[in-house]
Amino acid sequence: MTTTSADTSAPARDGRDAEGADVPTDPFDHDALPTPEGASRALLTSLLAPHRRRVWVAALLLLLQQAAMQAGPLLVAYAIDRAVPALRHDDHGPLIAVTAAYLGCAAASGGLQYLFIRVAARVSQDVLLDLRGRIFRHSQALSVDFHERYTSGRLISRATTDVESLRELLSEGLEELLGVALSVVYISLTLLYLDWGLGAAAVLSFWPLYLLVRSFQRRSKRVYEKRSTAIAAVIVKFTETMNGIRPVQAFRRERSNDAEFRELNRRHERINGDSILEMARYVVTSRLVANAALAAIVLWGAYRVADGELALGVLAAAALYLRRLYDPIDRLGMFLNSYQSAAASLEKIAGLLAQRPSVPEPAAPRELPERPAGHPGREVVFEDVRFAYRTGGEVLPRFALTLPAGQTVAVVGSTGAGKSTLAKLLARFYDPTEGRVLLDGVDLRELATPELRRGVVMVTQEAFLFSGSVADNISIGRPDATRAEIERAAKAIGAHDFITALPDGYDTDVRKRGGRISAGQRQLVGFARALLADPAVLILDEATSSLDIPGERAVQQAMHTVLRGRTAVVIAHRLSTVEIADRVLVMEGGRVVEDGTPEELIAGRGRFAELHRAWRDSLV
């Protein structure tokens, strides 16, 4: 019935991902994900691609807005050098014209900026909507092994804090960057047009500011990578504590948790302080360099005006342009702050989205053969299966096992014997390291997920209920089921009476995780869900281990209904559950050491007989 053989293959190493790439190690980000080279850029490109036309429209609007805004100092120069002298001859036309032009440019600049903000805001919101959806869909699609090693707090951080960093960049930062870039181009060209010497001096003065910006960018990048990790650690600790609030209060963990959270919070505070100090150094230094350059250029220009080499209006326009050229440097630092924060966040999001399910969809999916009428079960075969977890040693040595269609098999054994791993392989939460798991002769890896989930359903130790009504939770088994079919399933399980006794019957909101009803009632809802799904193979993973005796009896009666005629694998801690089985497998060290009917094994002198005697004595 079972065959096993030793296997000396090395287990997967800690600190590597599914493809064998090194995973960054950090005491505060121990489950950080590697980001493939170029993944961040590719992600941003894919997010912007559907909005390419609107991005170009926004760029054109900003281009025109900057042109209108930068015309102001040029008009001032014209007014000083042409319009004001014309007043001596009672010619008011030039002054009126330049005033009208100045007001027109100001109005055009304001209107174009308004249109730009509208278009850019719509694009940024659509991009963020798409990104959040991608994170949510991708996280659901990733395999169980990923979620067992990557905490939910970090997923929450990716979808909230990191996406918010991108929002700040897209909503405010890009306008600053493009505005500064266009200002530099417009002002440099205009100054070169007005006076070659002043334009060249302005361009040369920008070089030390450029070097200052590059230095700030390198330093702040390191700070913001640490900050993103630090806030994720805070969220993880908070989420973990709130999810486990019962054991926290039961075992007086409040003070210890508070100390740990305080340390994480202080680390986040220190890193935030570092980012503020970097910004302060940059602002002070950039203003000092900019003011020194402005003073030097204006002083030189004043001497040239005195010598008659330069018109006074040109010098005034140059001073206004230089102030406009240097003022955005502070805002550029703010943009770089947003950029570095967003870049670190984008890299982490790209690392998450780059993860591939360890249980992939088949390239050419097959369908299960039709079940004969009156024979709802399917044959299950473990064919030379061996399994080792990614970060641990071998759990199941190579073995073979056949479960005939319609047979109920109980799997017992001590903790760590491999019972739940066997169930996870059958549910295809994992793929075997070697060998195949067959369902009516079809490898589970060749079945598309919807086809597999129609054929195999697992009911876990704690039947997880989502916020919503009782009927909604039962219909998860088959979303297109009618209310009559939902109630029929509940009646067959024995859950109808307690459901109708609830305040709103089947429409009663069970609240968070089903907290409004008892553990036994939640389990009955889980069985009604499974019965409605009508699977060929049902896996019960310790479905009664957390229940009291009345709840266990109610659930066992429901189990008789659900298991009738199906192939079933029952992971059992309580031997009372084994009584409904046709066959018992006893596992130790990942191997099946006993296999037979309950009566045969009880009559023997093996491990199951000892377990049964101990259980029977405990009832006396």
C-alpha cells in the first residue's frame, strides 16, 4: 500500500527566494523581497502606458504655462528700456501694451496651470487605483507558502504607506520637477538671448547647484530606503498585536509588546530625523550658493550698466530671472525628498509584484473526466511523492499512496508527522518536490485553479468567515447558488435551526471573522459551504479539534452528511473523528507506518492501538 525510500537531496536554503536568488537580510525586514533589475522602471512604464495621451497633454499644458510665466521679466525689461522712455514723448502705447501683455501672460499662466493640475491629478489617481488593484490581485494569486513567510503587515504597508509615497510624487513632485527643468531651459535661453555674458554666467553658476543636488540625492536615497523598512516594521508589529489581542491579554504581553513597539517607533523617529537633517543641510547650502551666485552676477552686471555696456532693463530682467532660476532649488529638494521616498516604495512594490506563484497555472490545462452518476468521489494517487519546504528540511520522504474513489481516510499521528503537509499537497497549496499527485489520473499541476477547486475543497480547523451575512458565507462554496440551495445545504448539515434563530436569520451579519457566532456554529457554516460546493474530494484538517463535546457531536453529524459518497481525507487529532473513517493511516516522520481499517488497527499492537487505548482510558 505504501512504499518509502530514503532521499538525500539537500533542502532549500534559508535566505533565498523560489528561484534561488539571495533575499536581502535586515533585522527589521527579515522577509524583504529581492527586486529584479529594472523592475521598478518597468512597473512605472506599465502604469503610465494606458494614460500616454493624457500624459502628453499634461506635458504640453505645462510647457505653455511655463512659457507664459517666464515672459514676465522679459516684459519688465521692455518696459524699463522702451515703454518708460516713451512716456517722455507722451507715448503711452508701449506701456499700455506691455501692461496688457503682462496681465495676459499671468492669466494664461494661471489658466494653463489649472488645466494641467486637473489632467495630471486624474492621471495620478488612475495610476494609483490601478496599482492598488494590482497589489491586491497579485497578493491573492500568490501561493500559500509566500503568505506563510511574508507577513500581512508588510502587504498592508505595500498597499498603503508605499502607495501613498507614490501619490505624493505623482500629485506634487512631478510638477515641481518638470517646472524646474522647464524654468532652467527657458531662463537660460532667454538670458543668452538678452545678453550672452549674463546667460553664460547664469549657466555656469548652475553647475555647483547641480553637484549639490546630486550629492543630496545619493545621501537621501539611503535614508528613505531605511525609512520605508522602518515604517513597515511598525505596521507589522501593530497588525500582529491586534490580530493576537486575546493571547496578548491572556498572557500579559502588553508591557513586552509596548517595549518592542517603542523600539520600532524610535527607530522610525531616528530615521525620519535623519531625512529632515539631510533636507536642512541641502536647503541651507543651496540658498548660500544661489545667493552668492546672484550677488556676483548682479554686481558684475551693475558695473557693465555703469560703463554703458548693458541696458538697465536687461539687468533688471536678468536679476528677476536669476531669482526665478534659483528659488526652485528649494522646491527641487522637496521633490527629491518625495522622489527618494517614492523610489524606495516603488522598488518594494515592484519586488512584491515580481514574485511568481510557486504553484503556477498550467500552460495547457486539462479537465477532469466526468464523474459517473451516483459516484461523486474521485481516486487520489500519490505517485512517488517527496516534499521539502523551501526553508526547511525534508518533511515527506518519497512514498506512494492510493485512495480509492469514495473512501474516507483518517490520517493520525503526532504533531509534525506530516499530516497537514499531505493535505496541503492534495489541495495543491504546494507542489511536491518530486513525484505527482493524481486526481482520477490527472496530475494536479495540469488542472486550472477553478477546475481544481471544484474538485477538491478543504475545511480547516477554524472555519474562516468573512464580514457579511451567513448566506454570503455559505455561498462562497458556489457564488451562483440560489437562496433555496443555500438553505437546503444548511438544513442537510443541521445548521438551519441556529441560523434562523439569529436576529436576521440568513441575512445576519456575522461580523469580523464570524465573531458573532460560536466556534461550532462557524464550523457548521463551513460544512454547509463545502456541501454547497459539491466537491469530489473533501479534506478536513482537524475540523473538530477546537470544539467542545456538544459542538464536536454536531459537527460529526454534519460530517456524515458531507462525506457521504465522496473521497475524503480527515486529519484527526481526536480519535473520535476516526470512527467515521473507512481506513486509517498512521504517520510518523513523514512516513505512513500503519494502514488499515479502524477495527484492524485497534485489534493490533501498533501505534494506533496504543493511541486508541490511551484515548479510551481518558474517557473513563
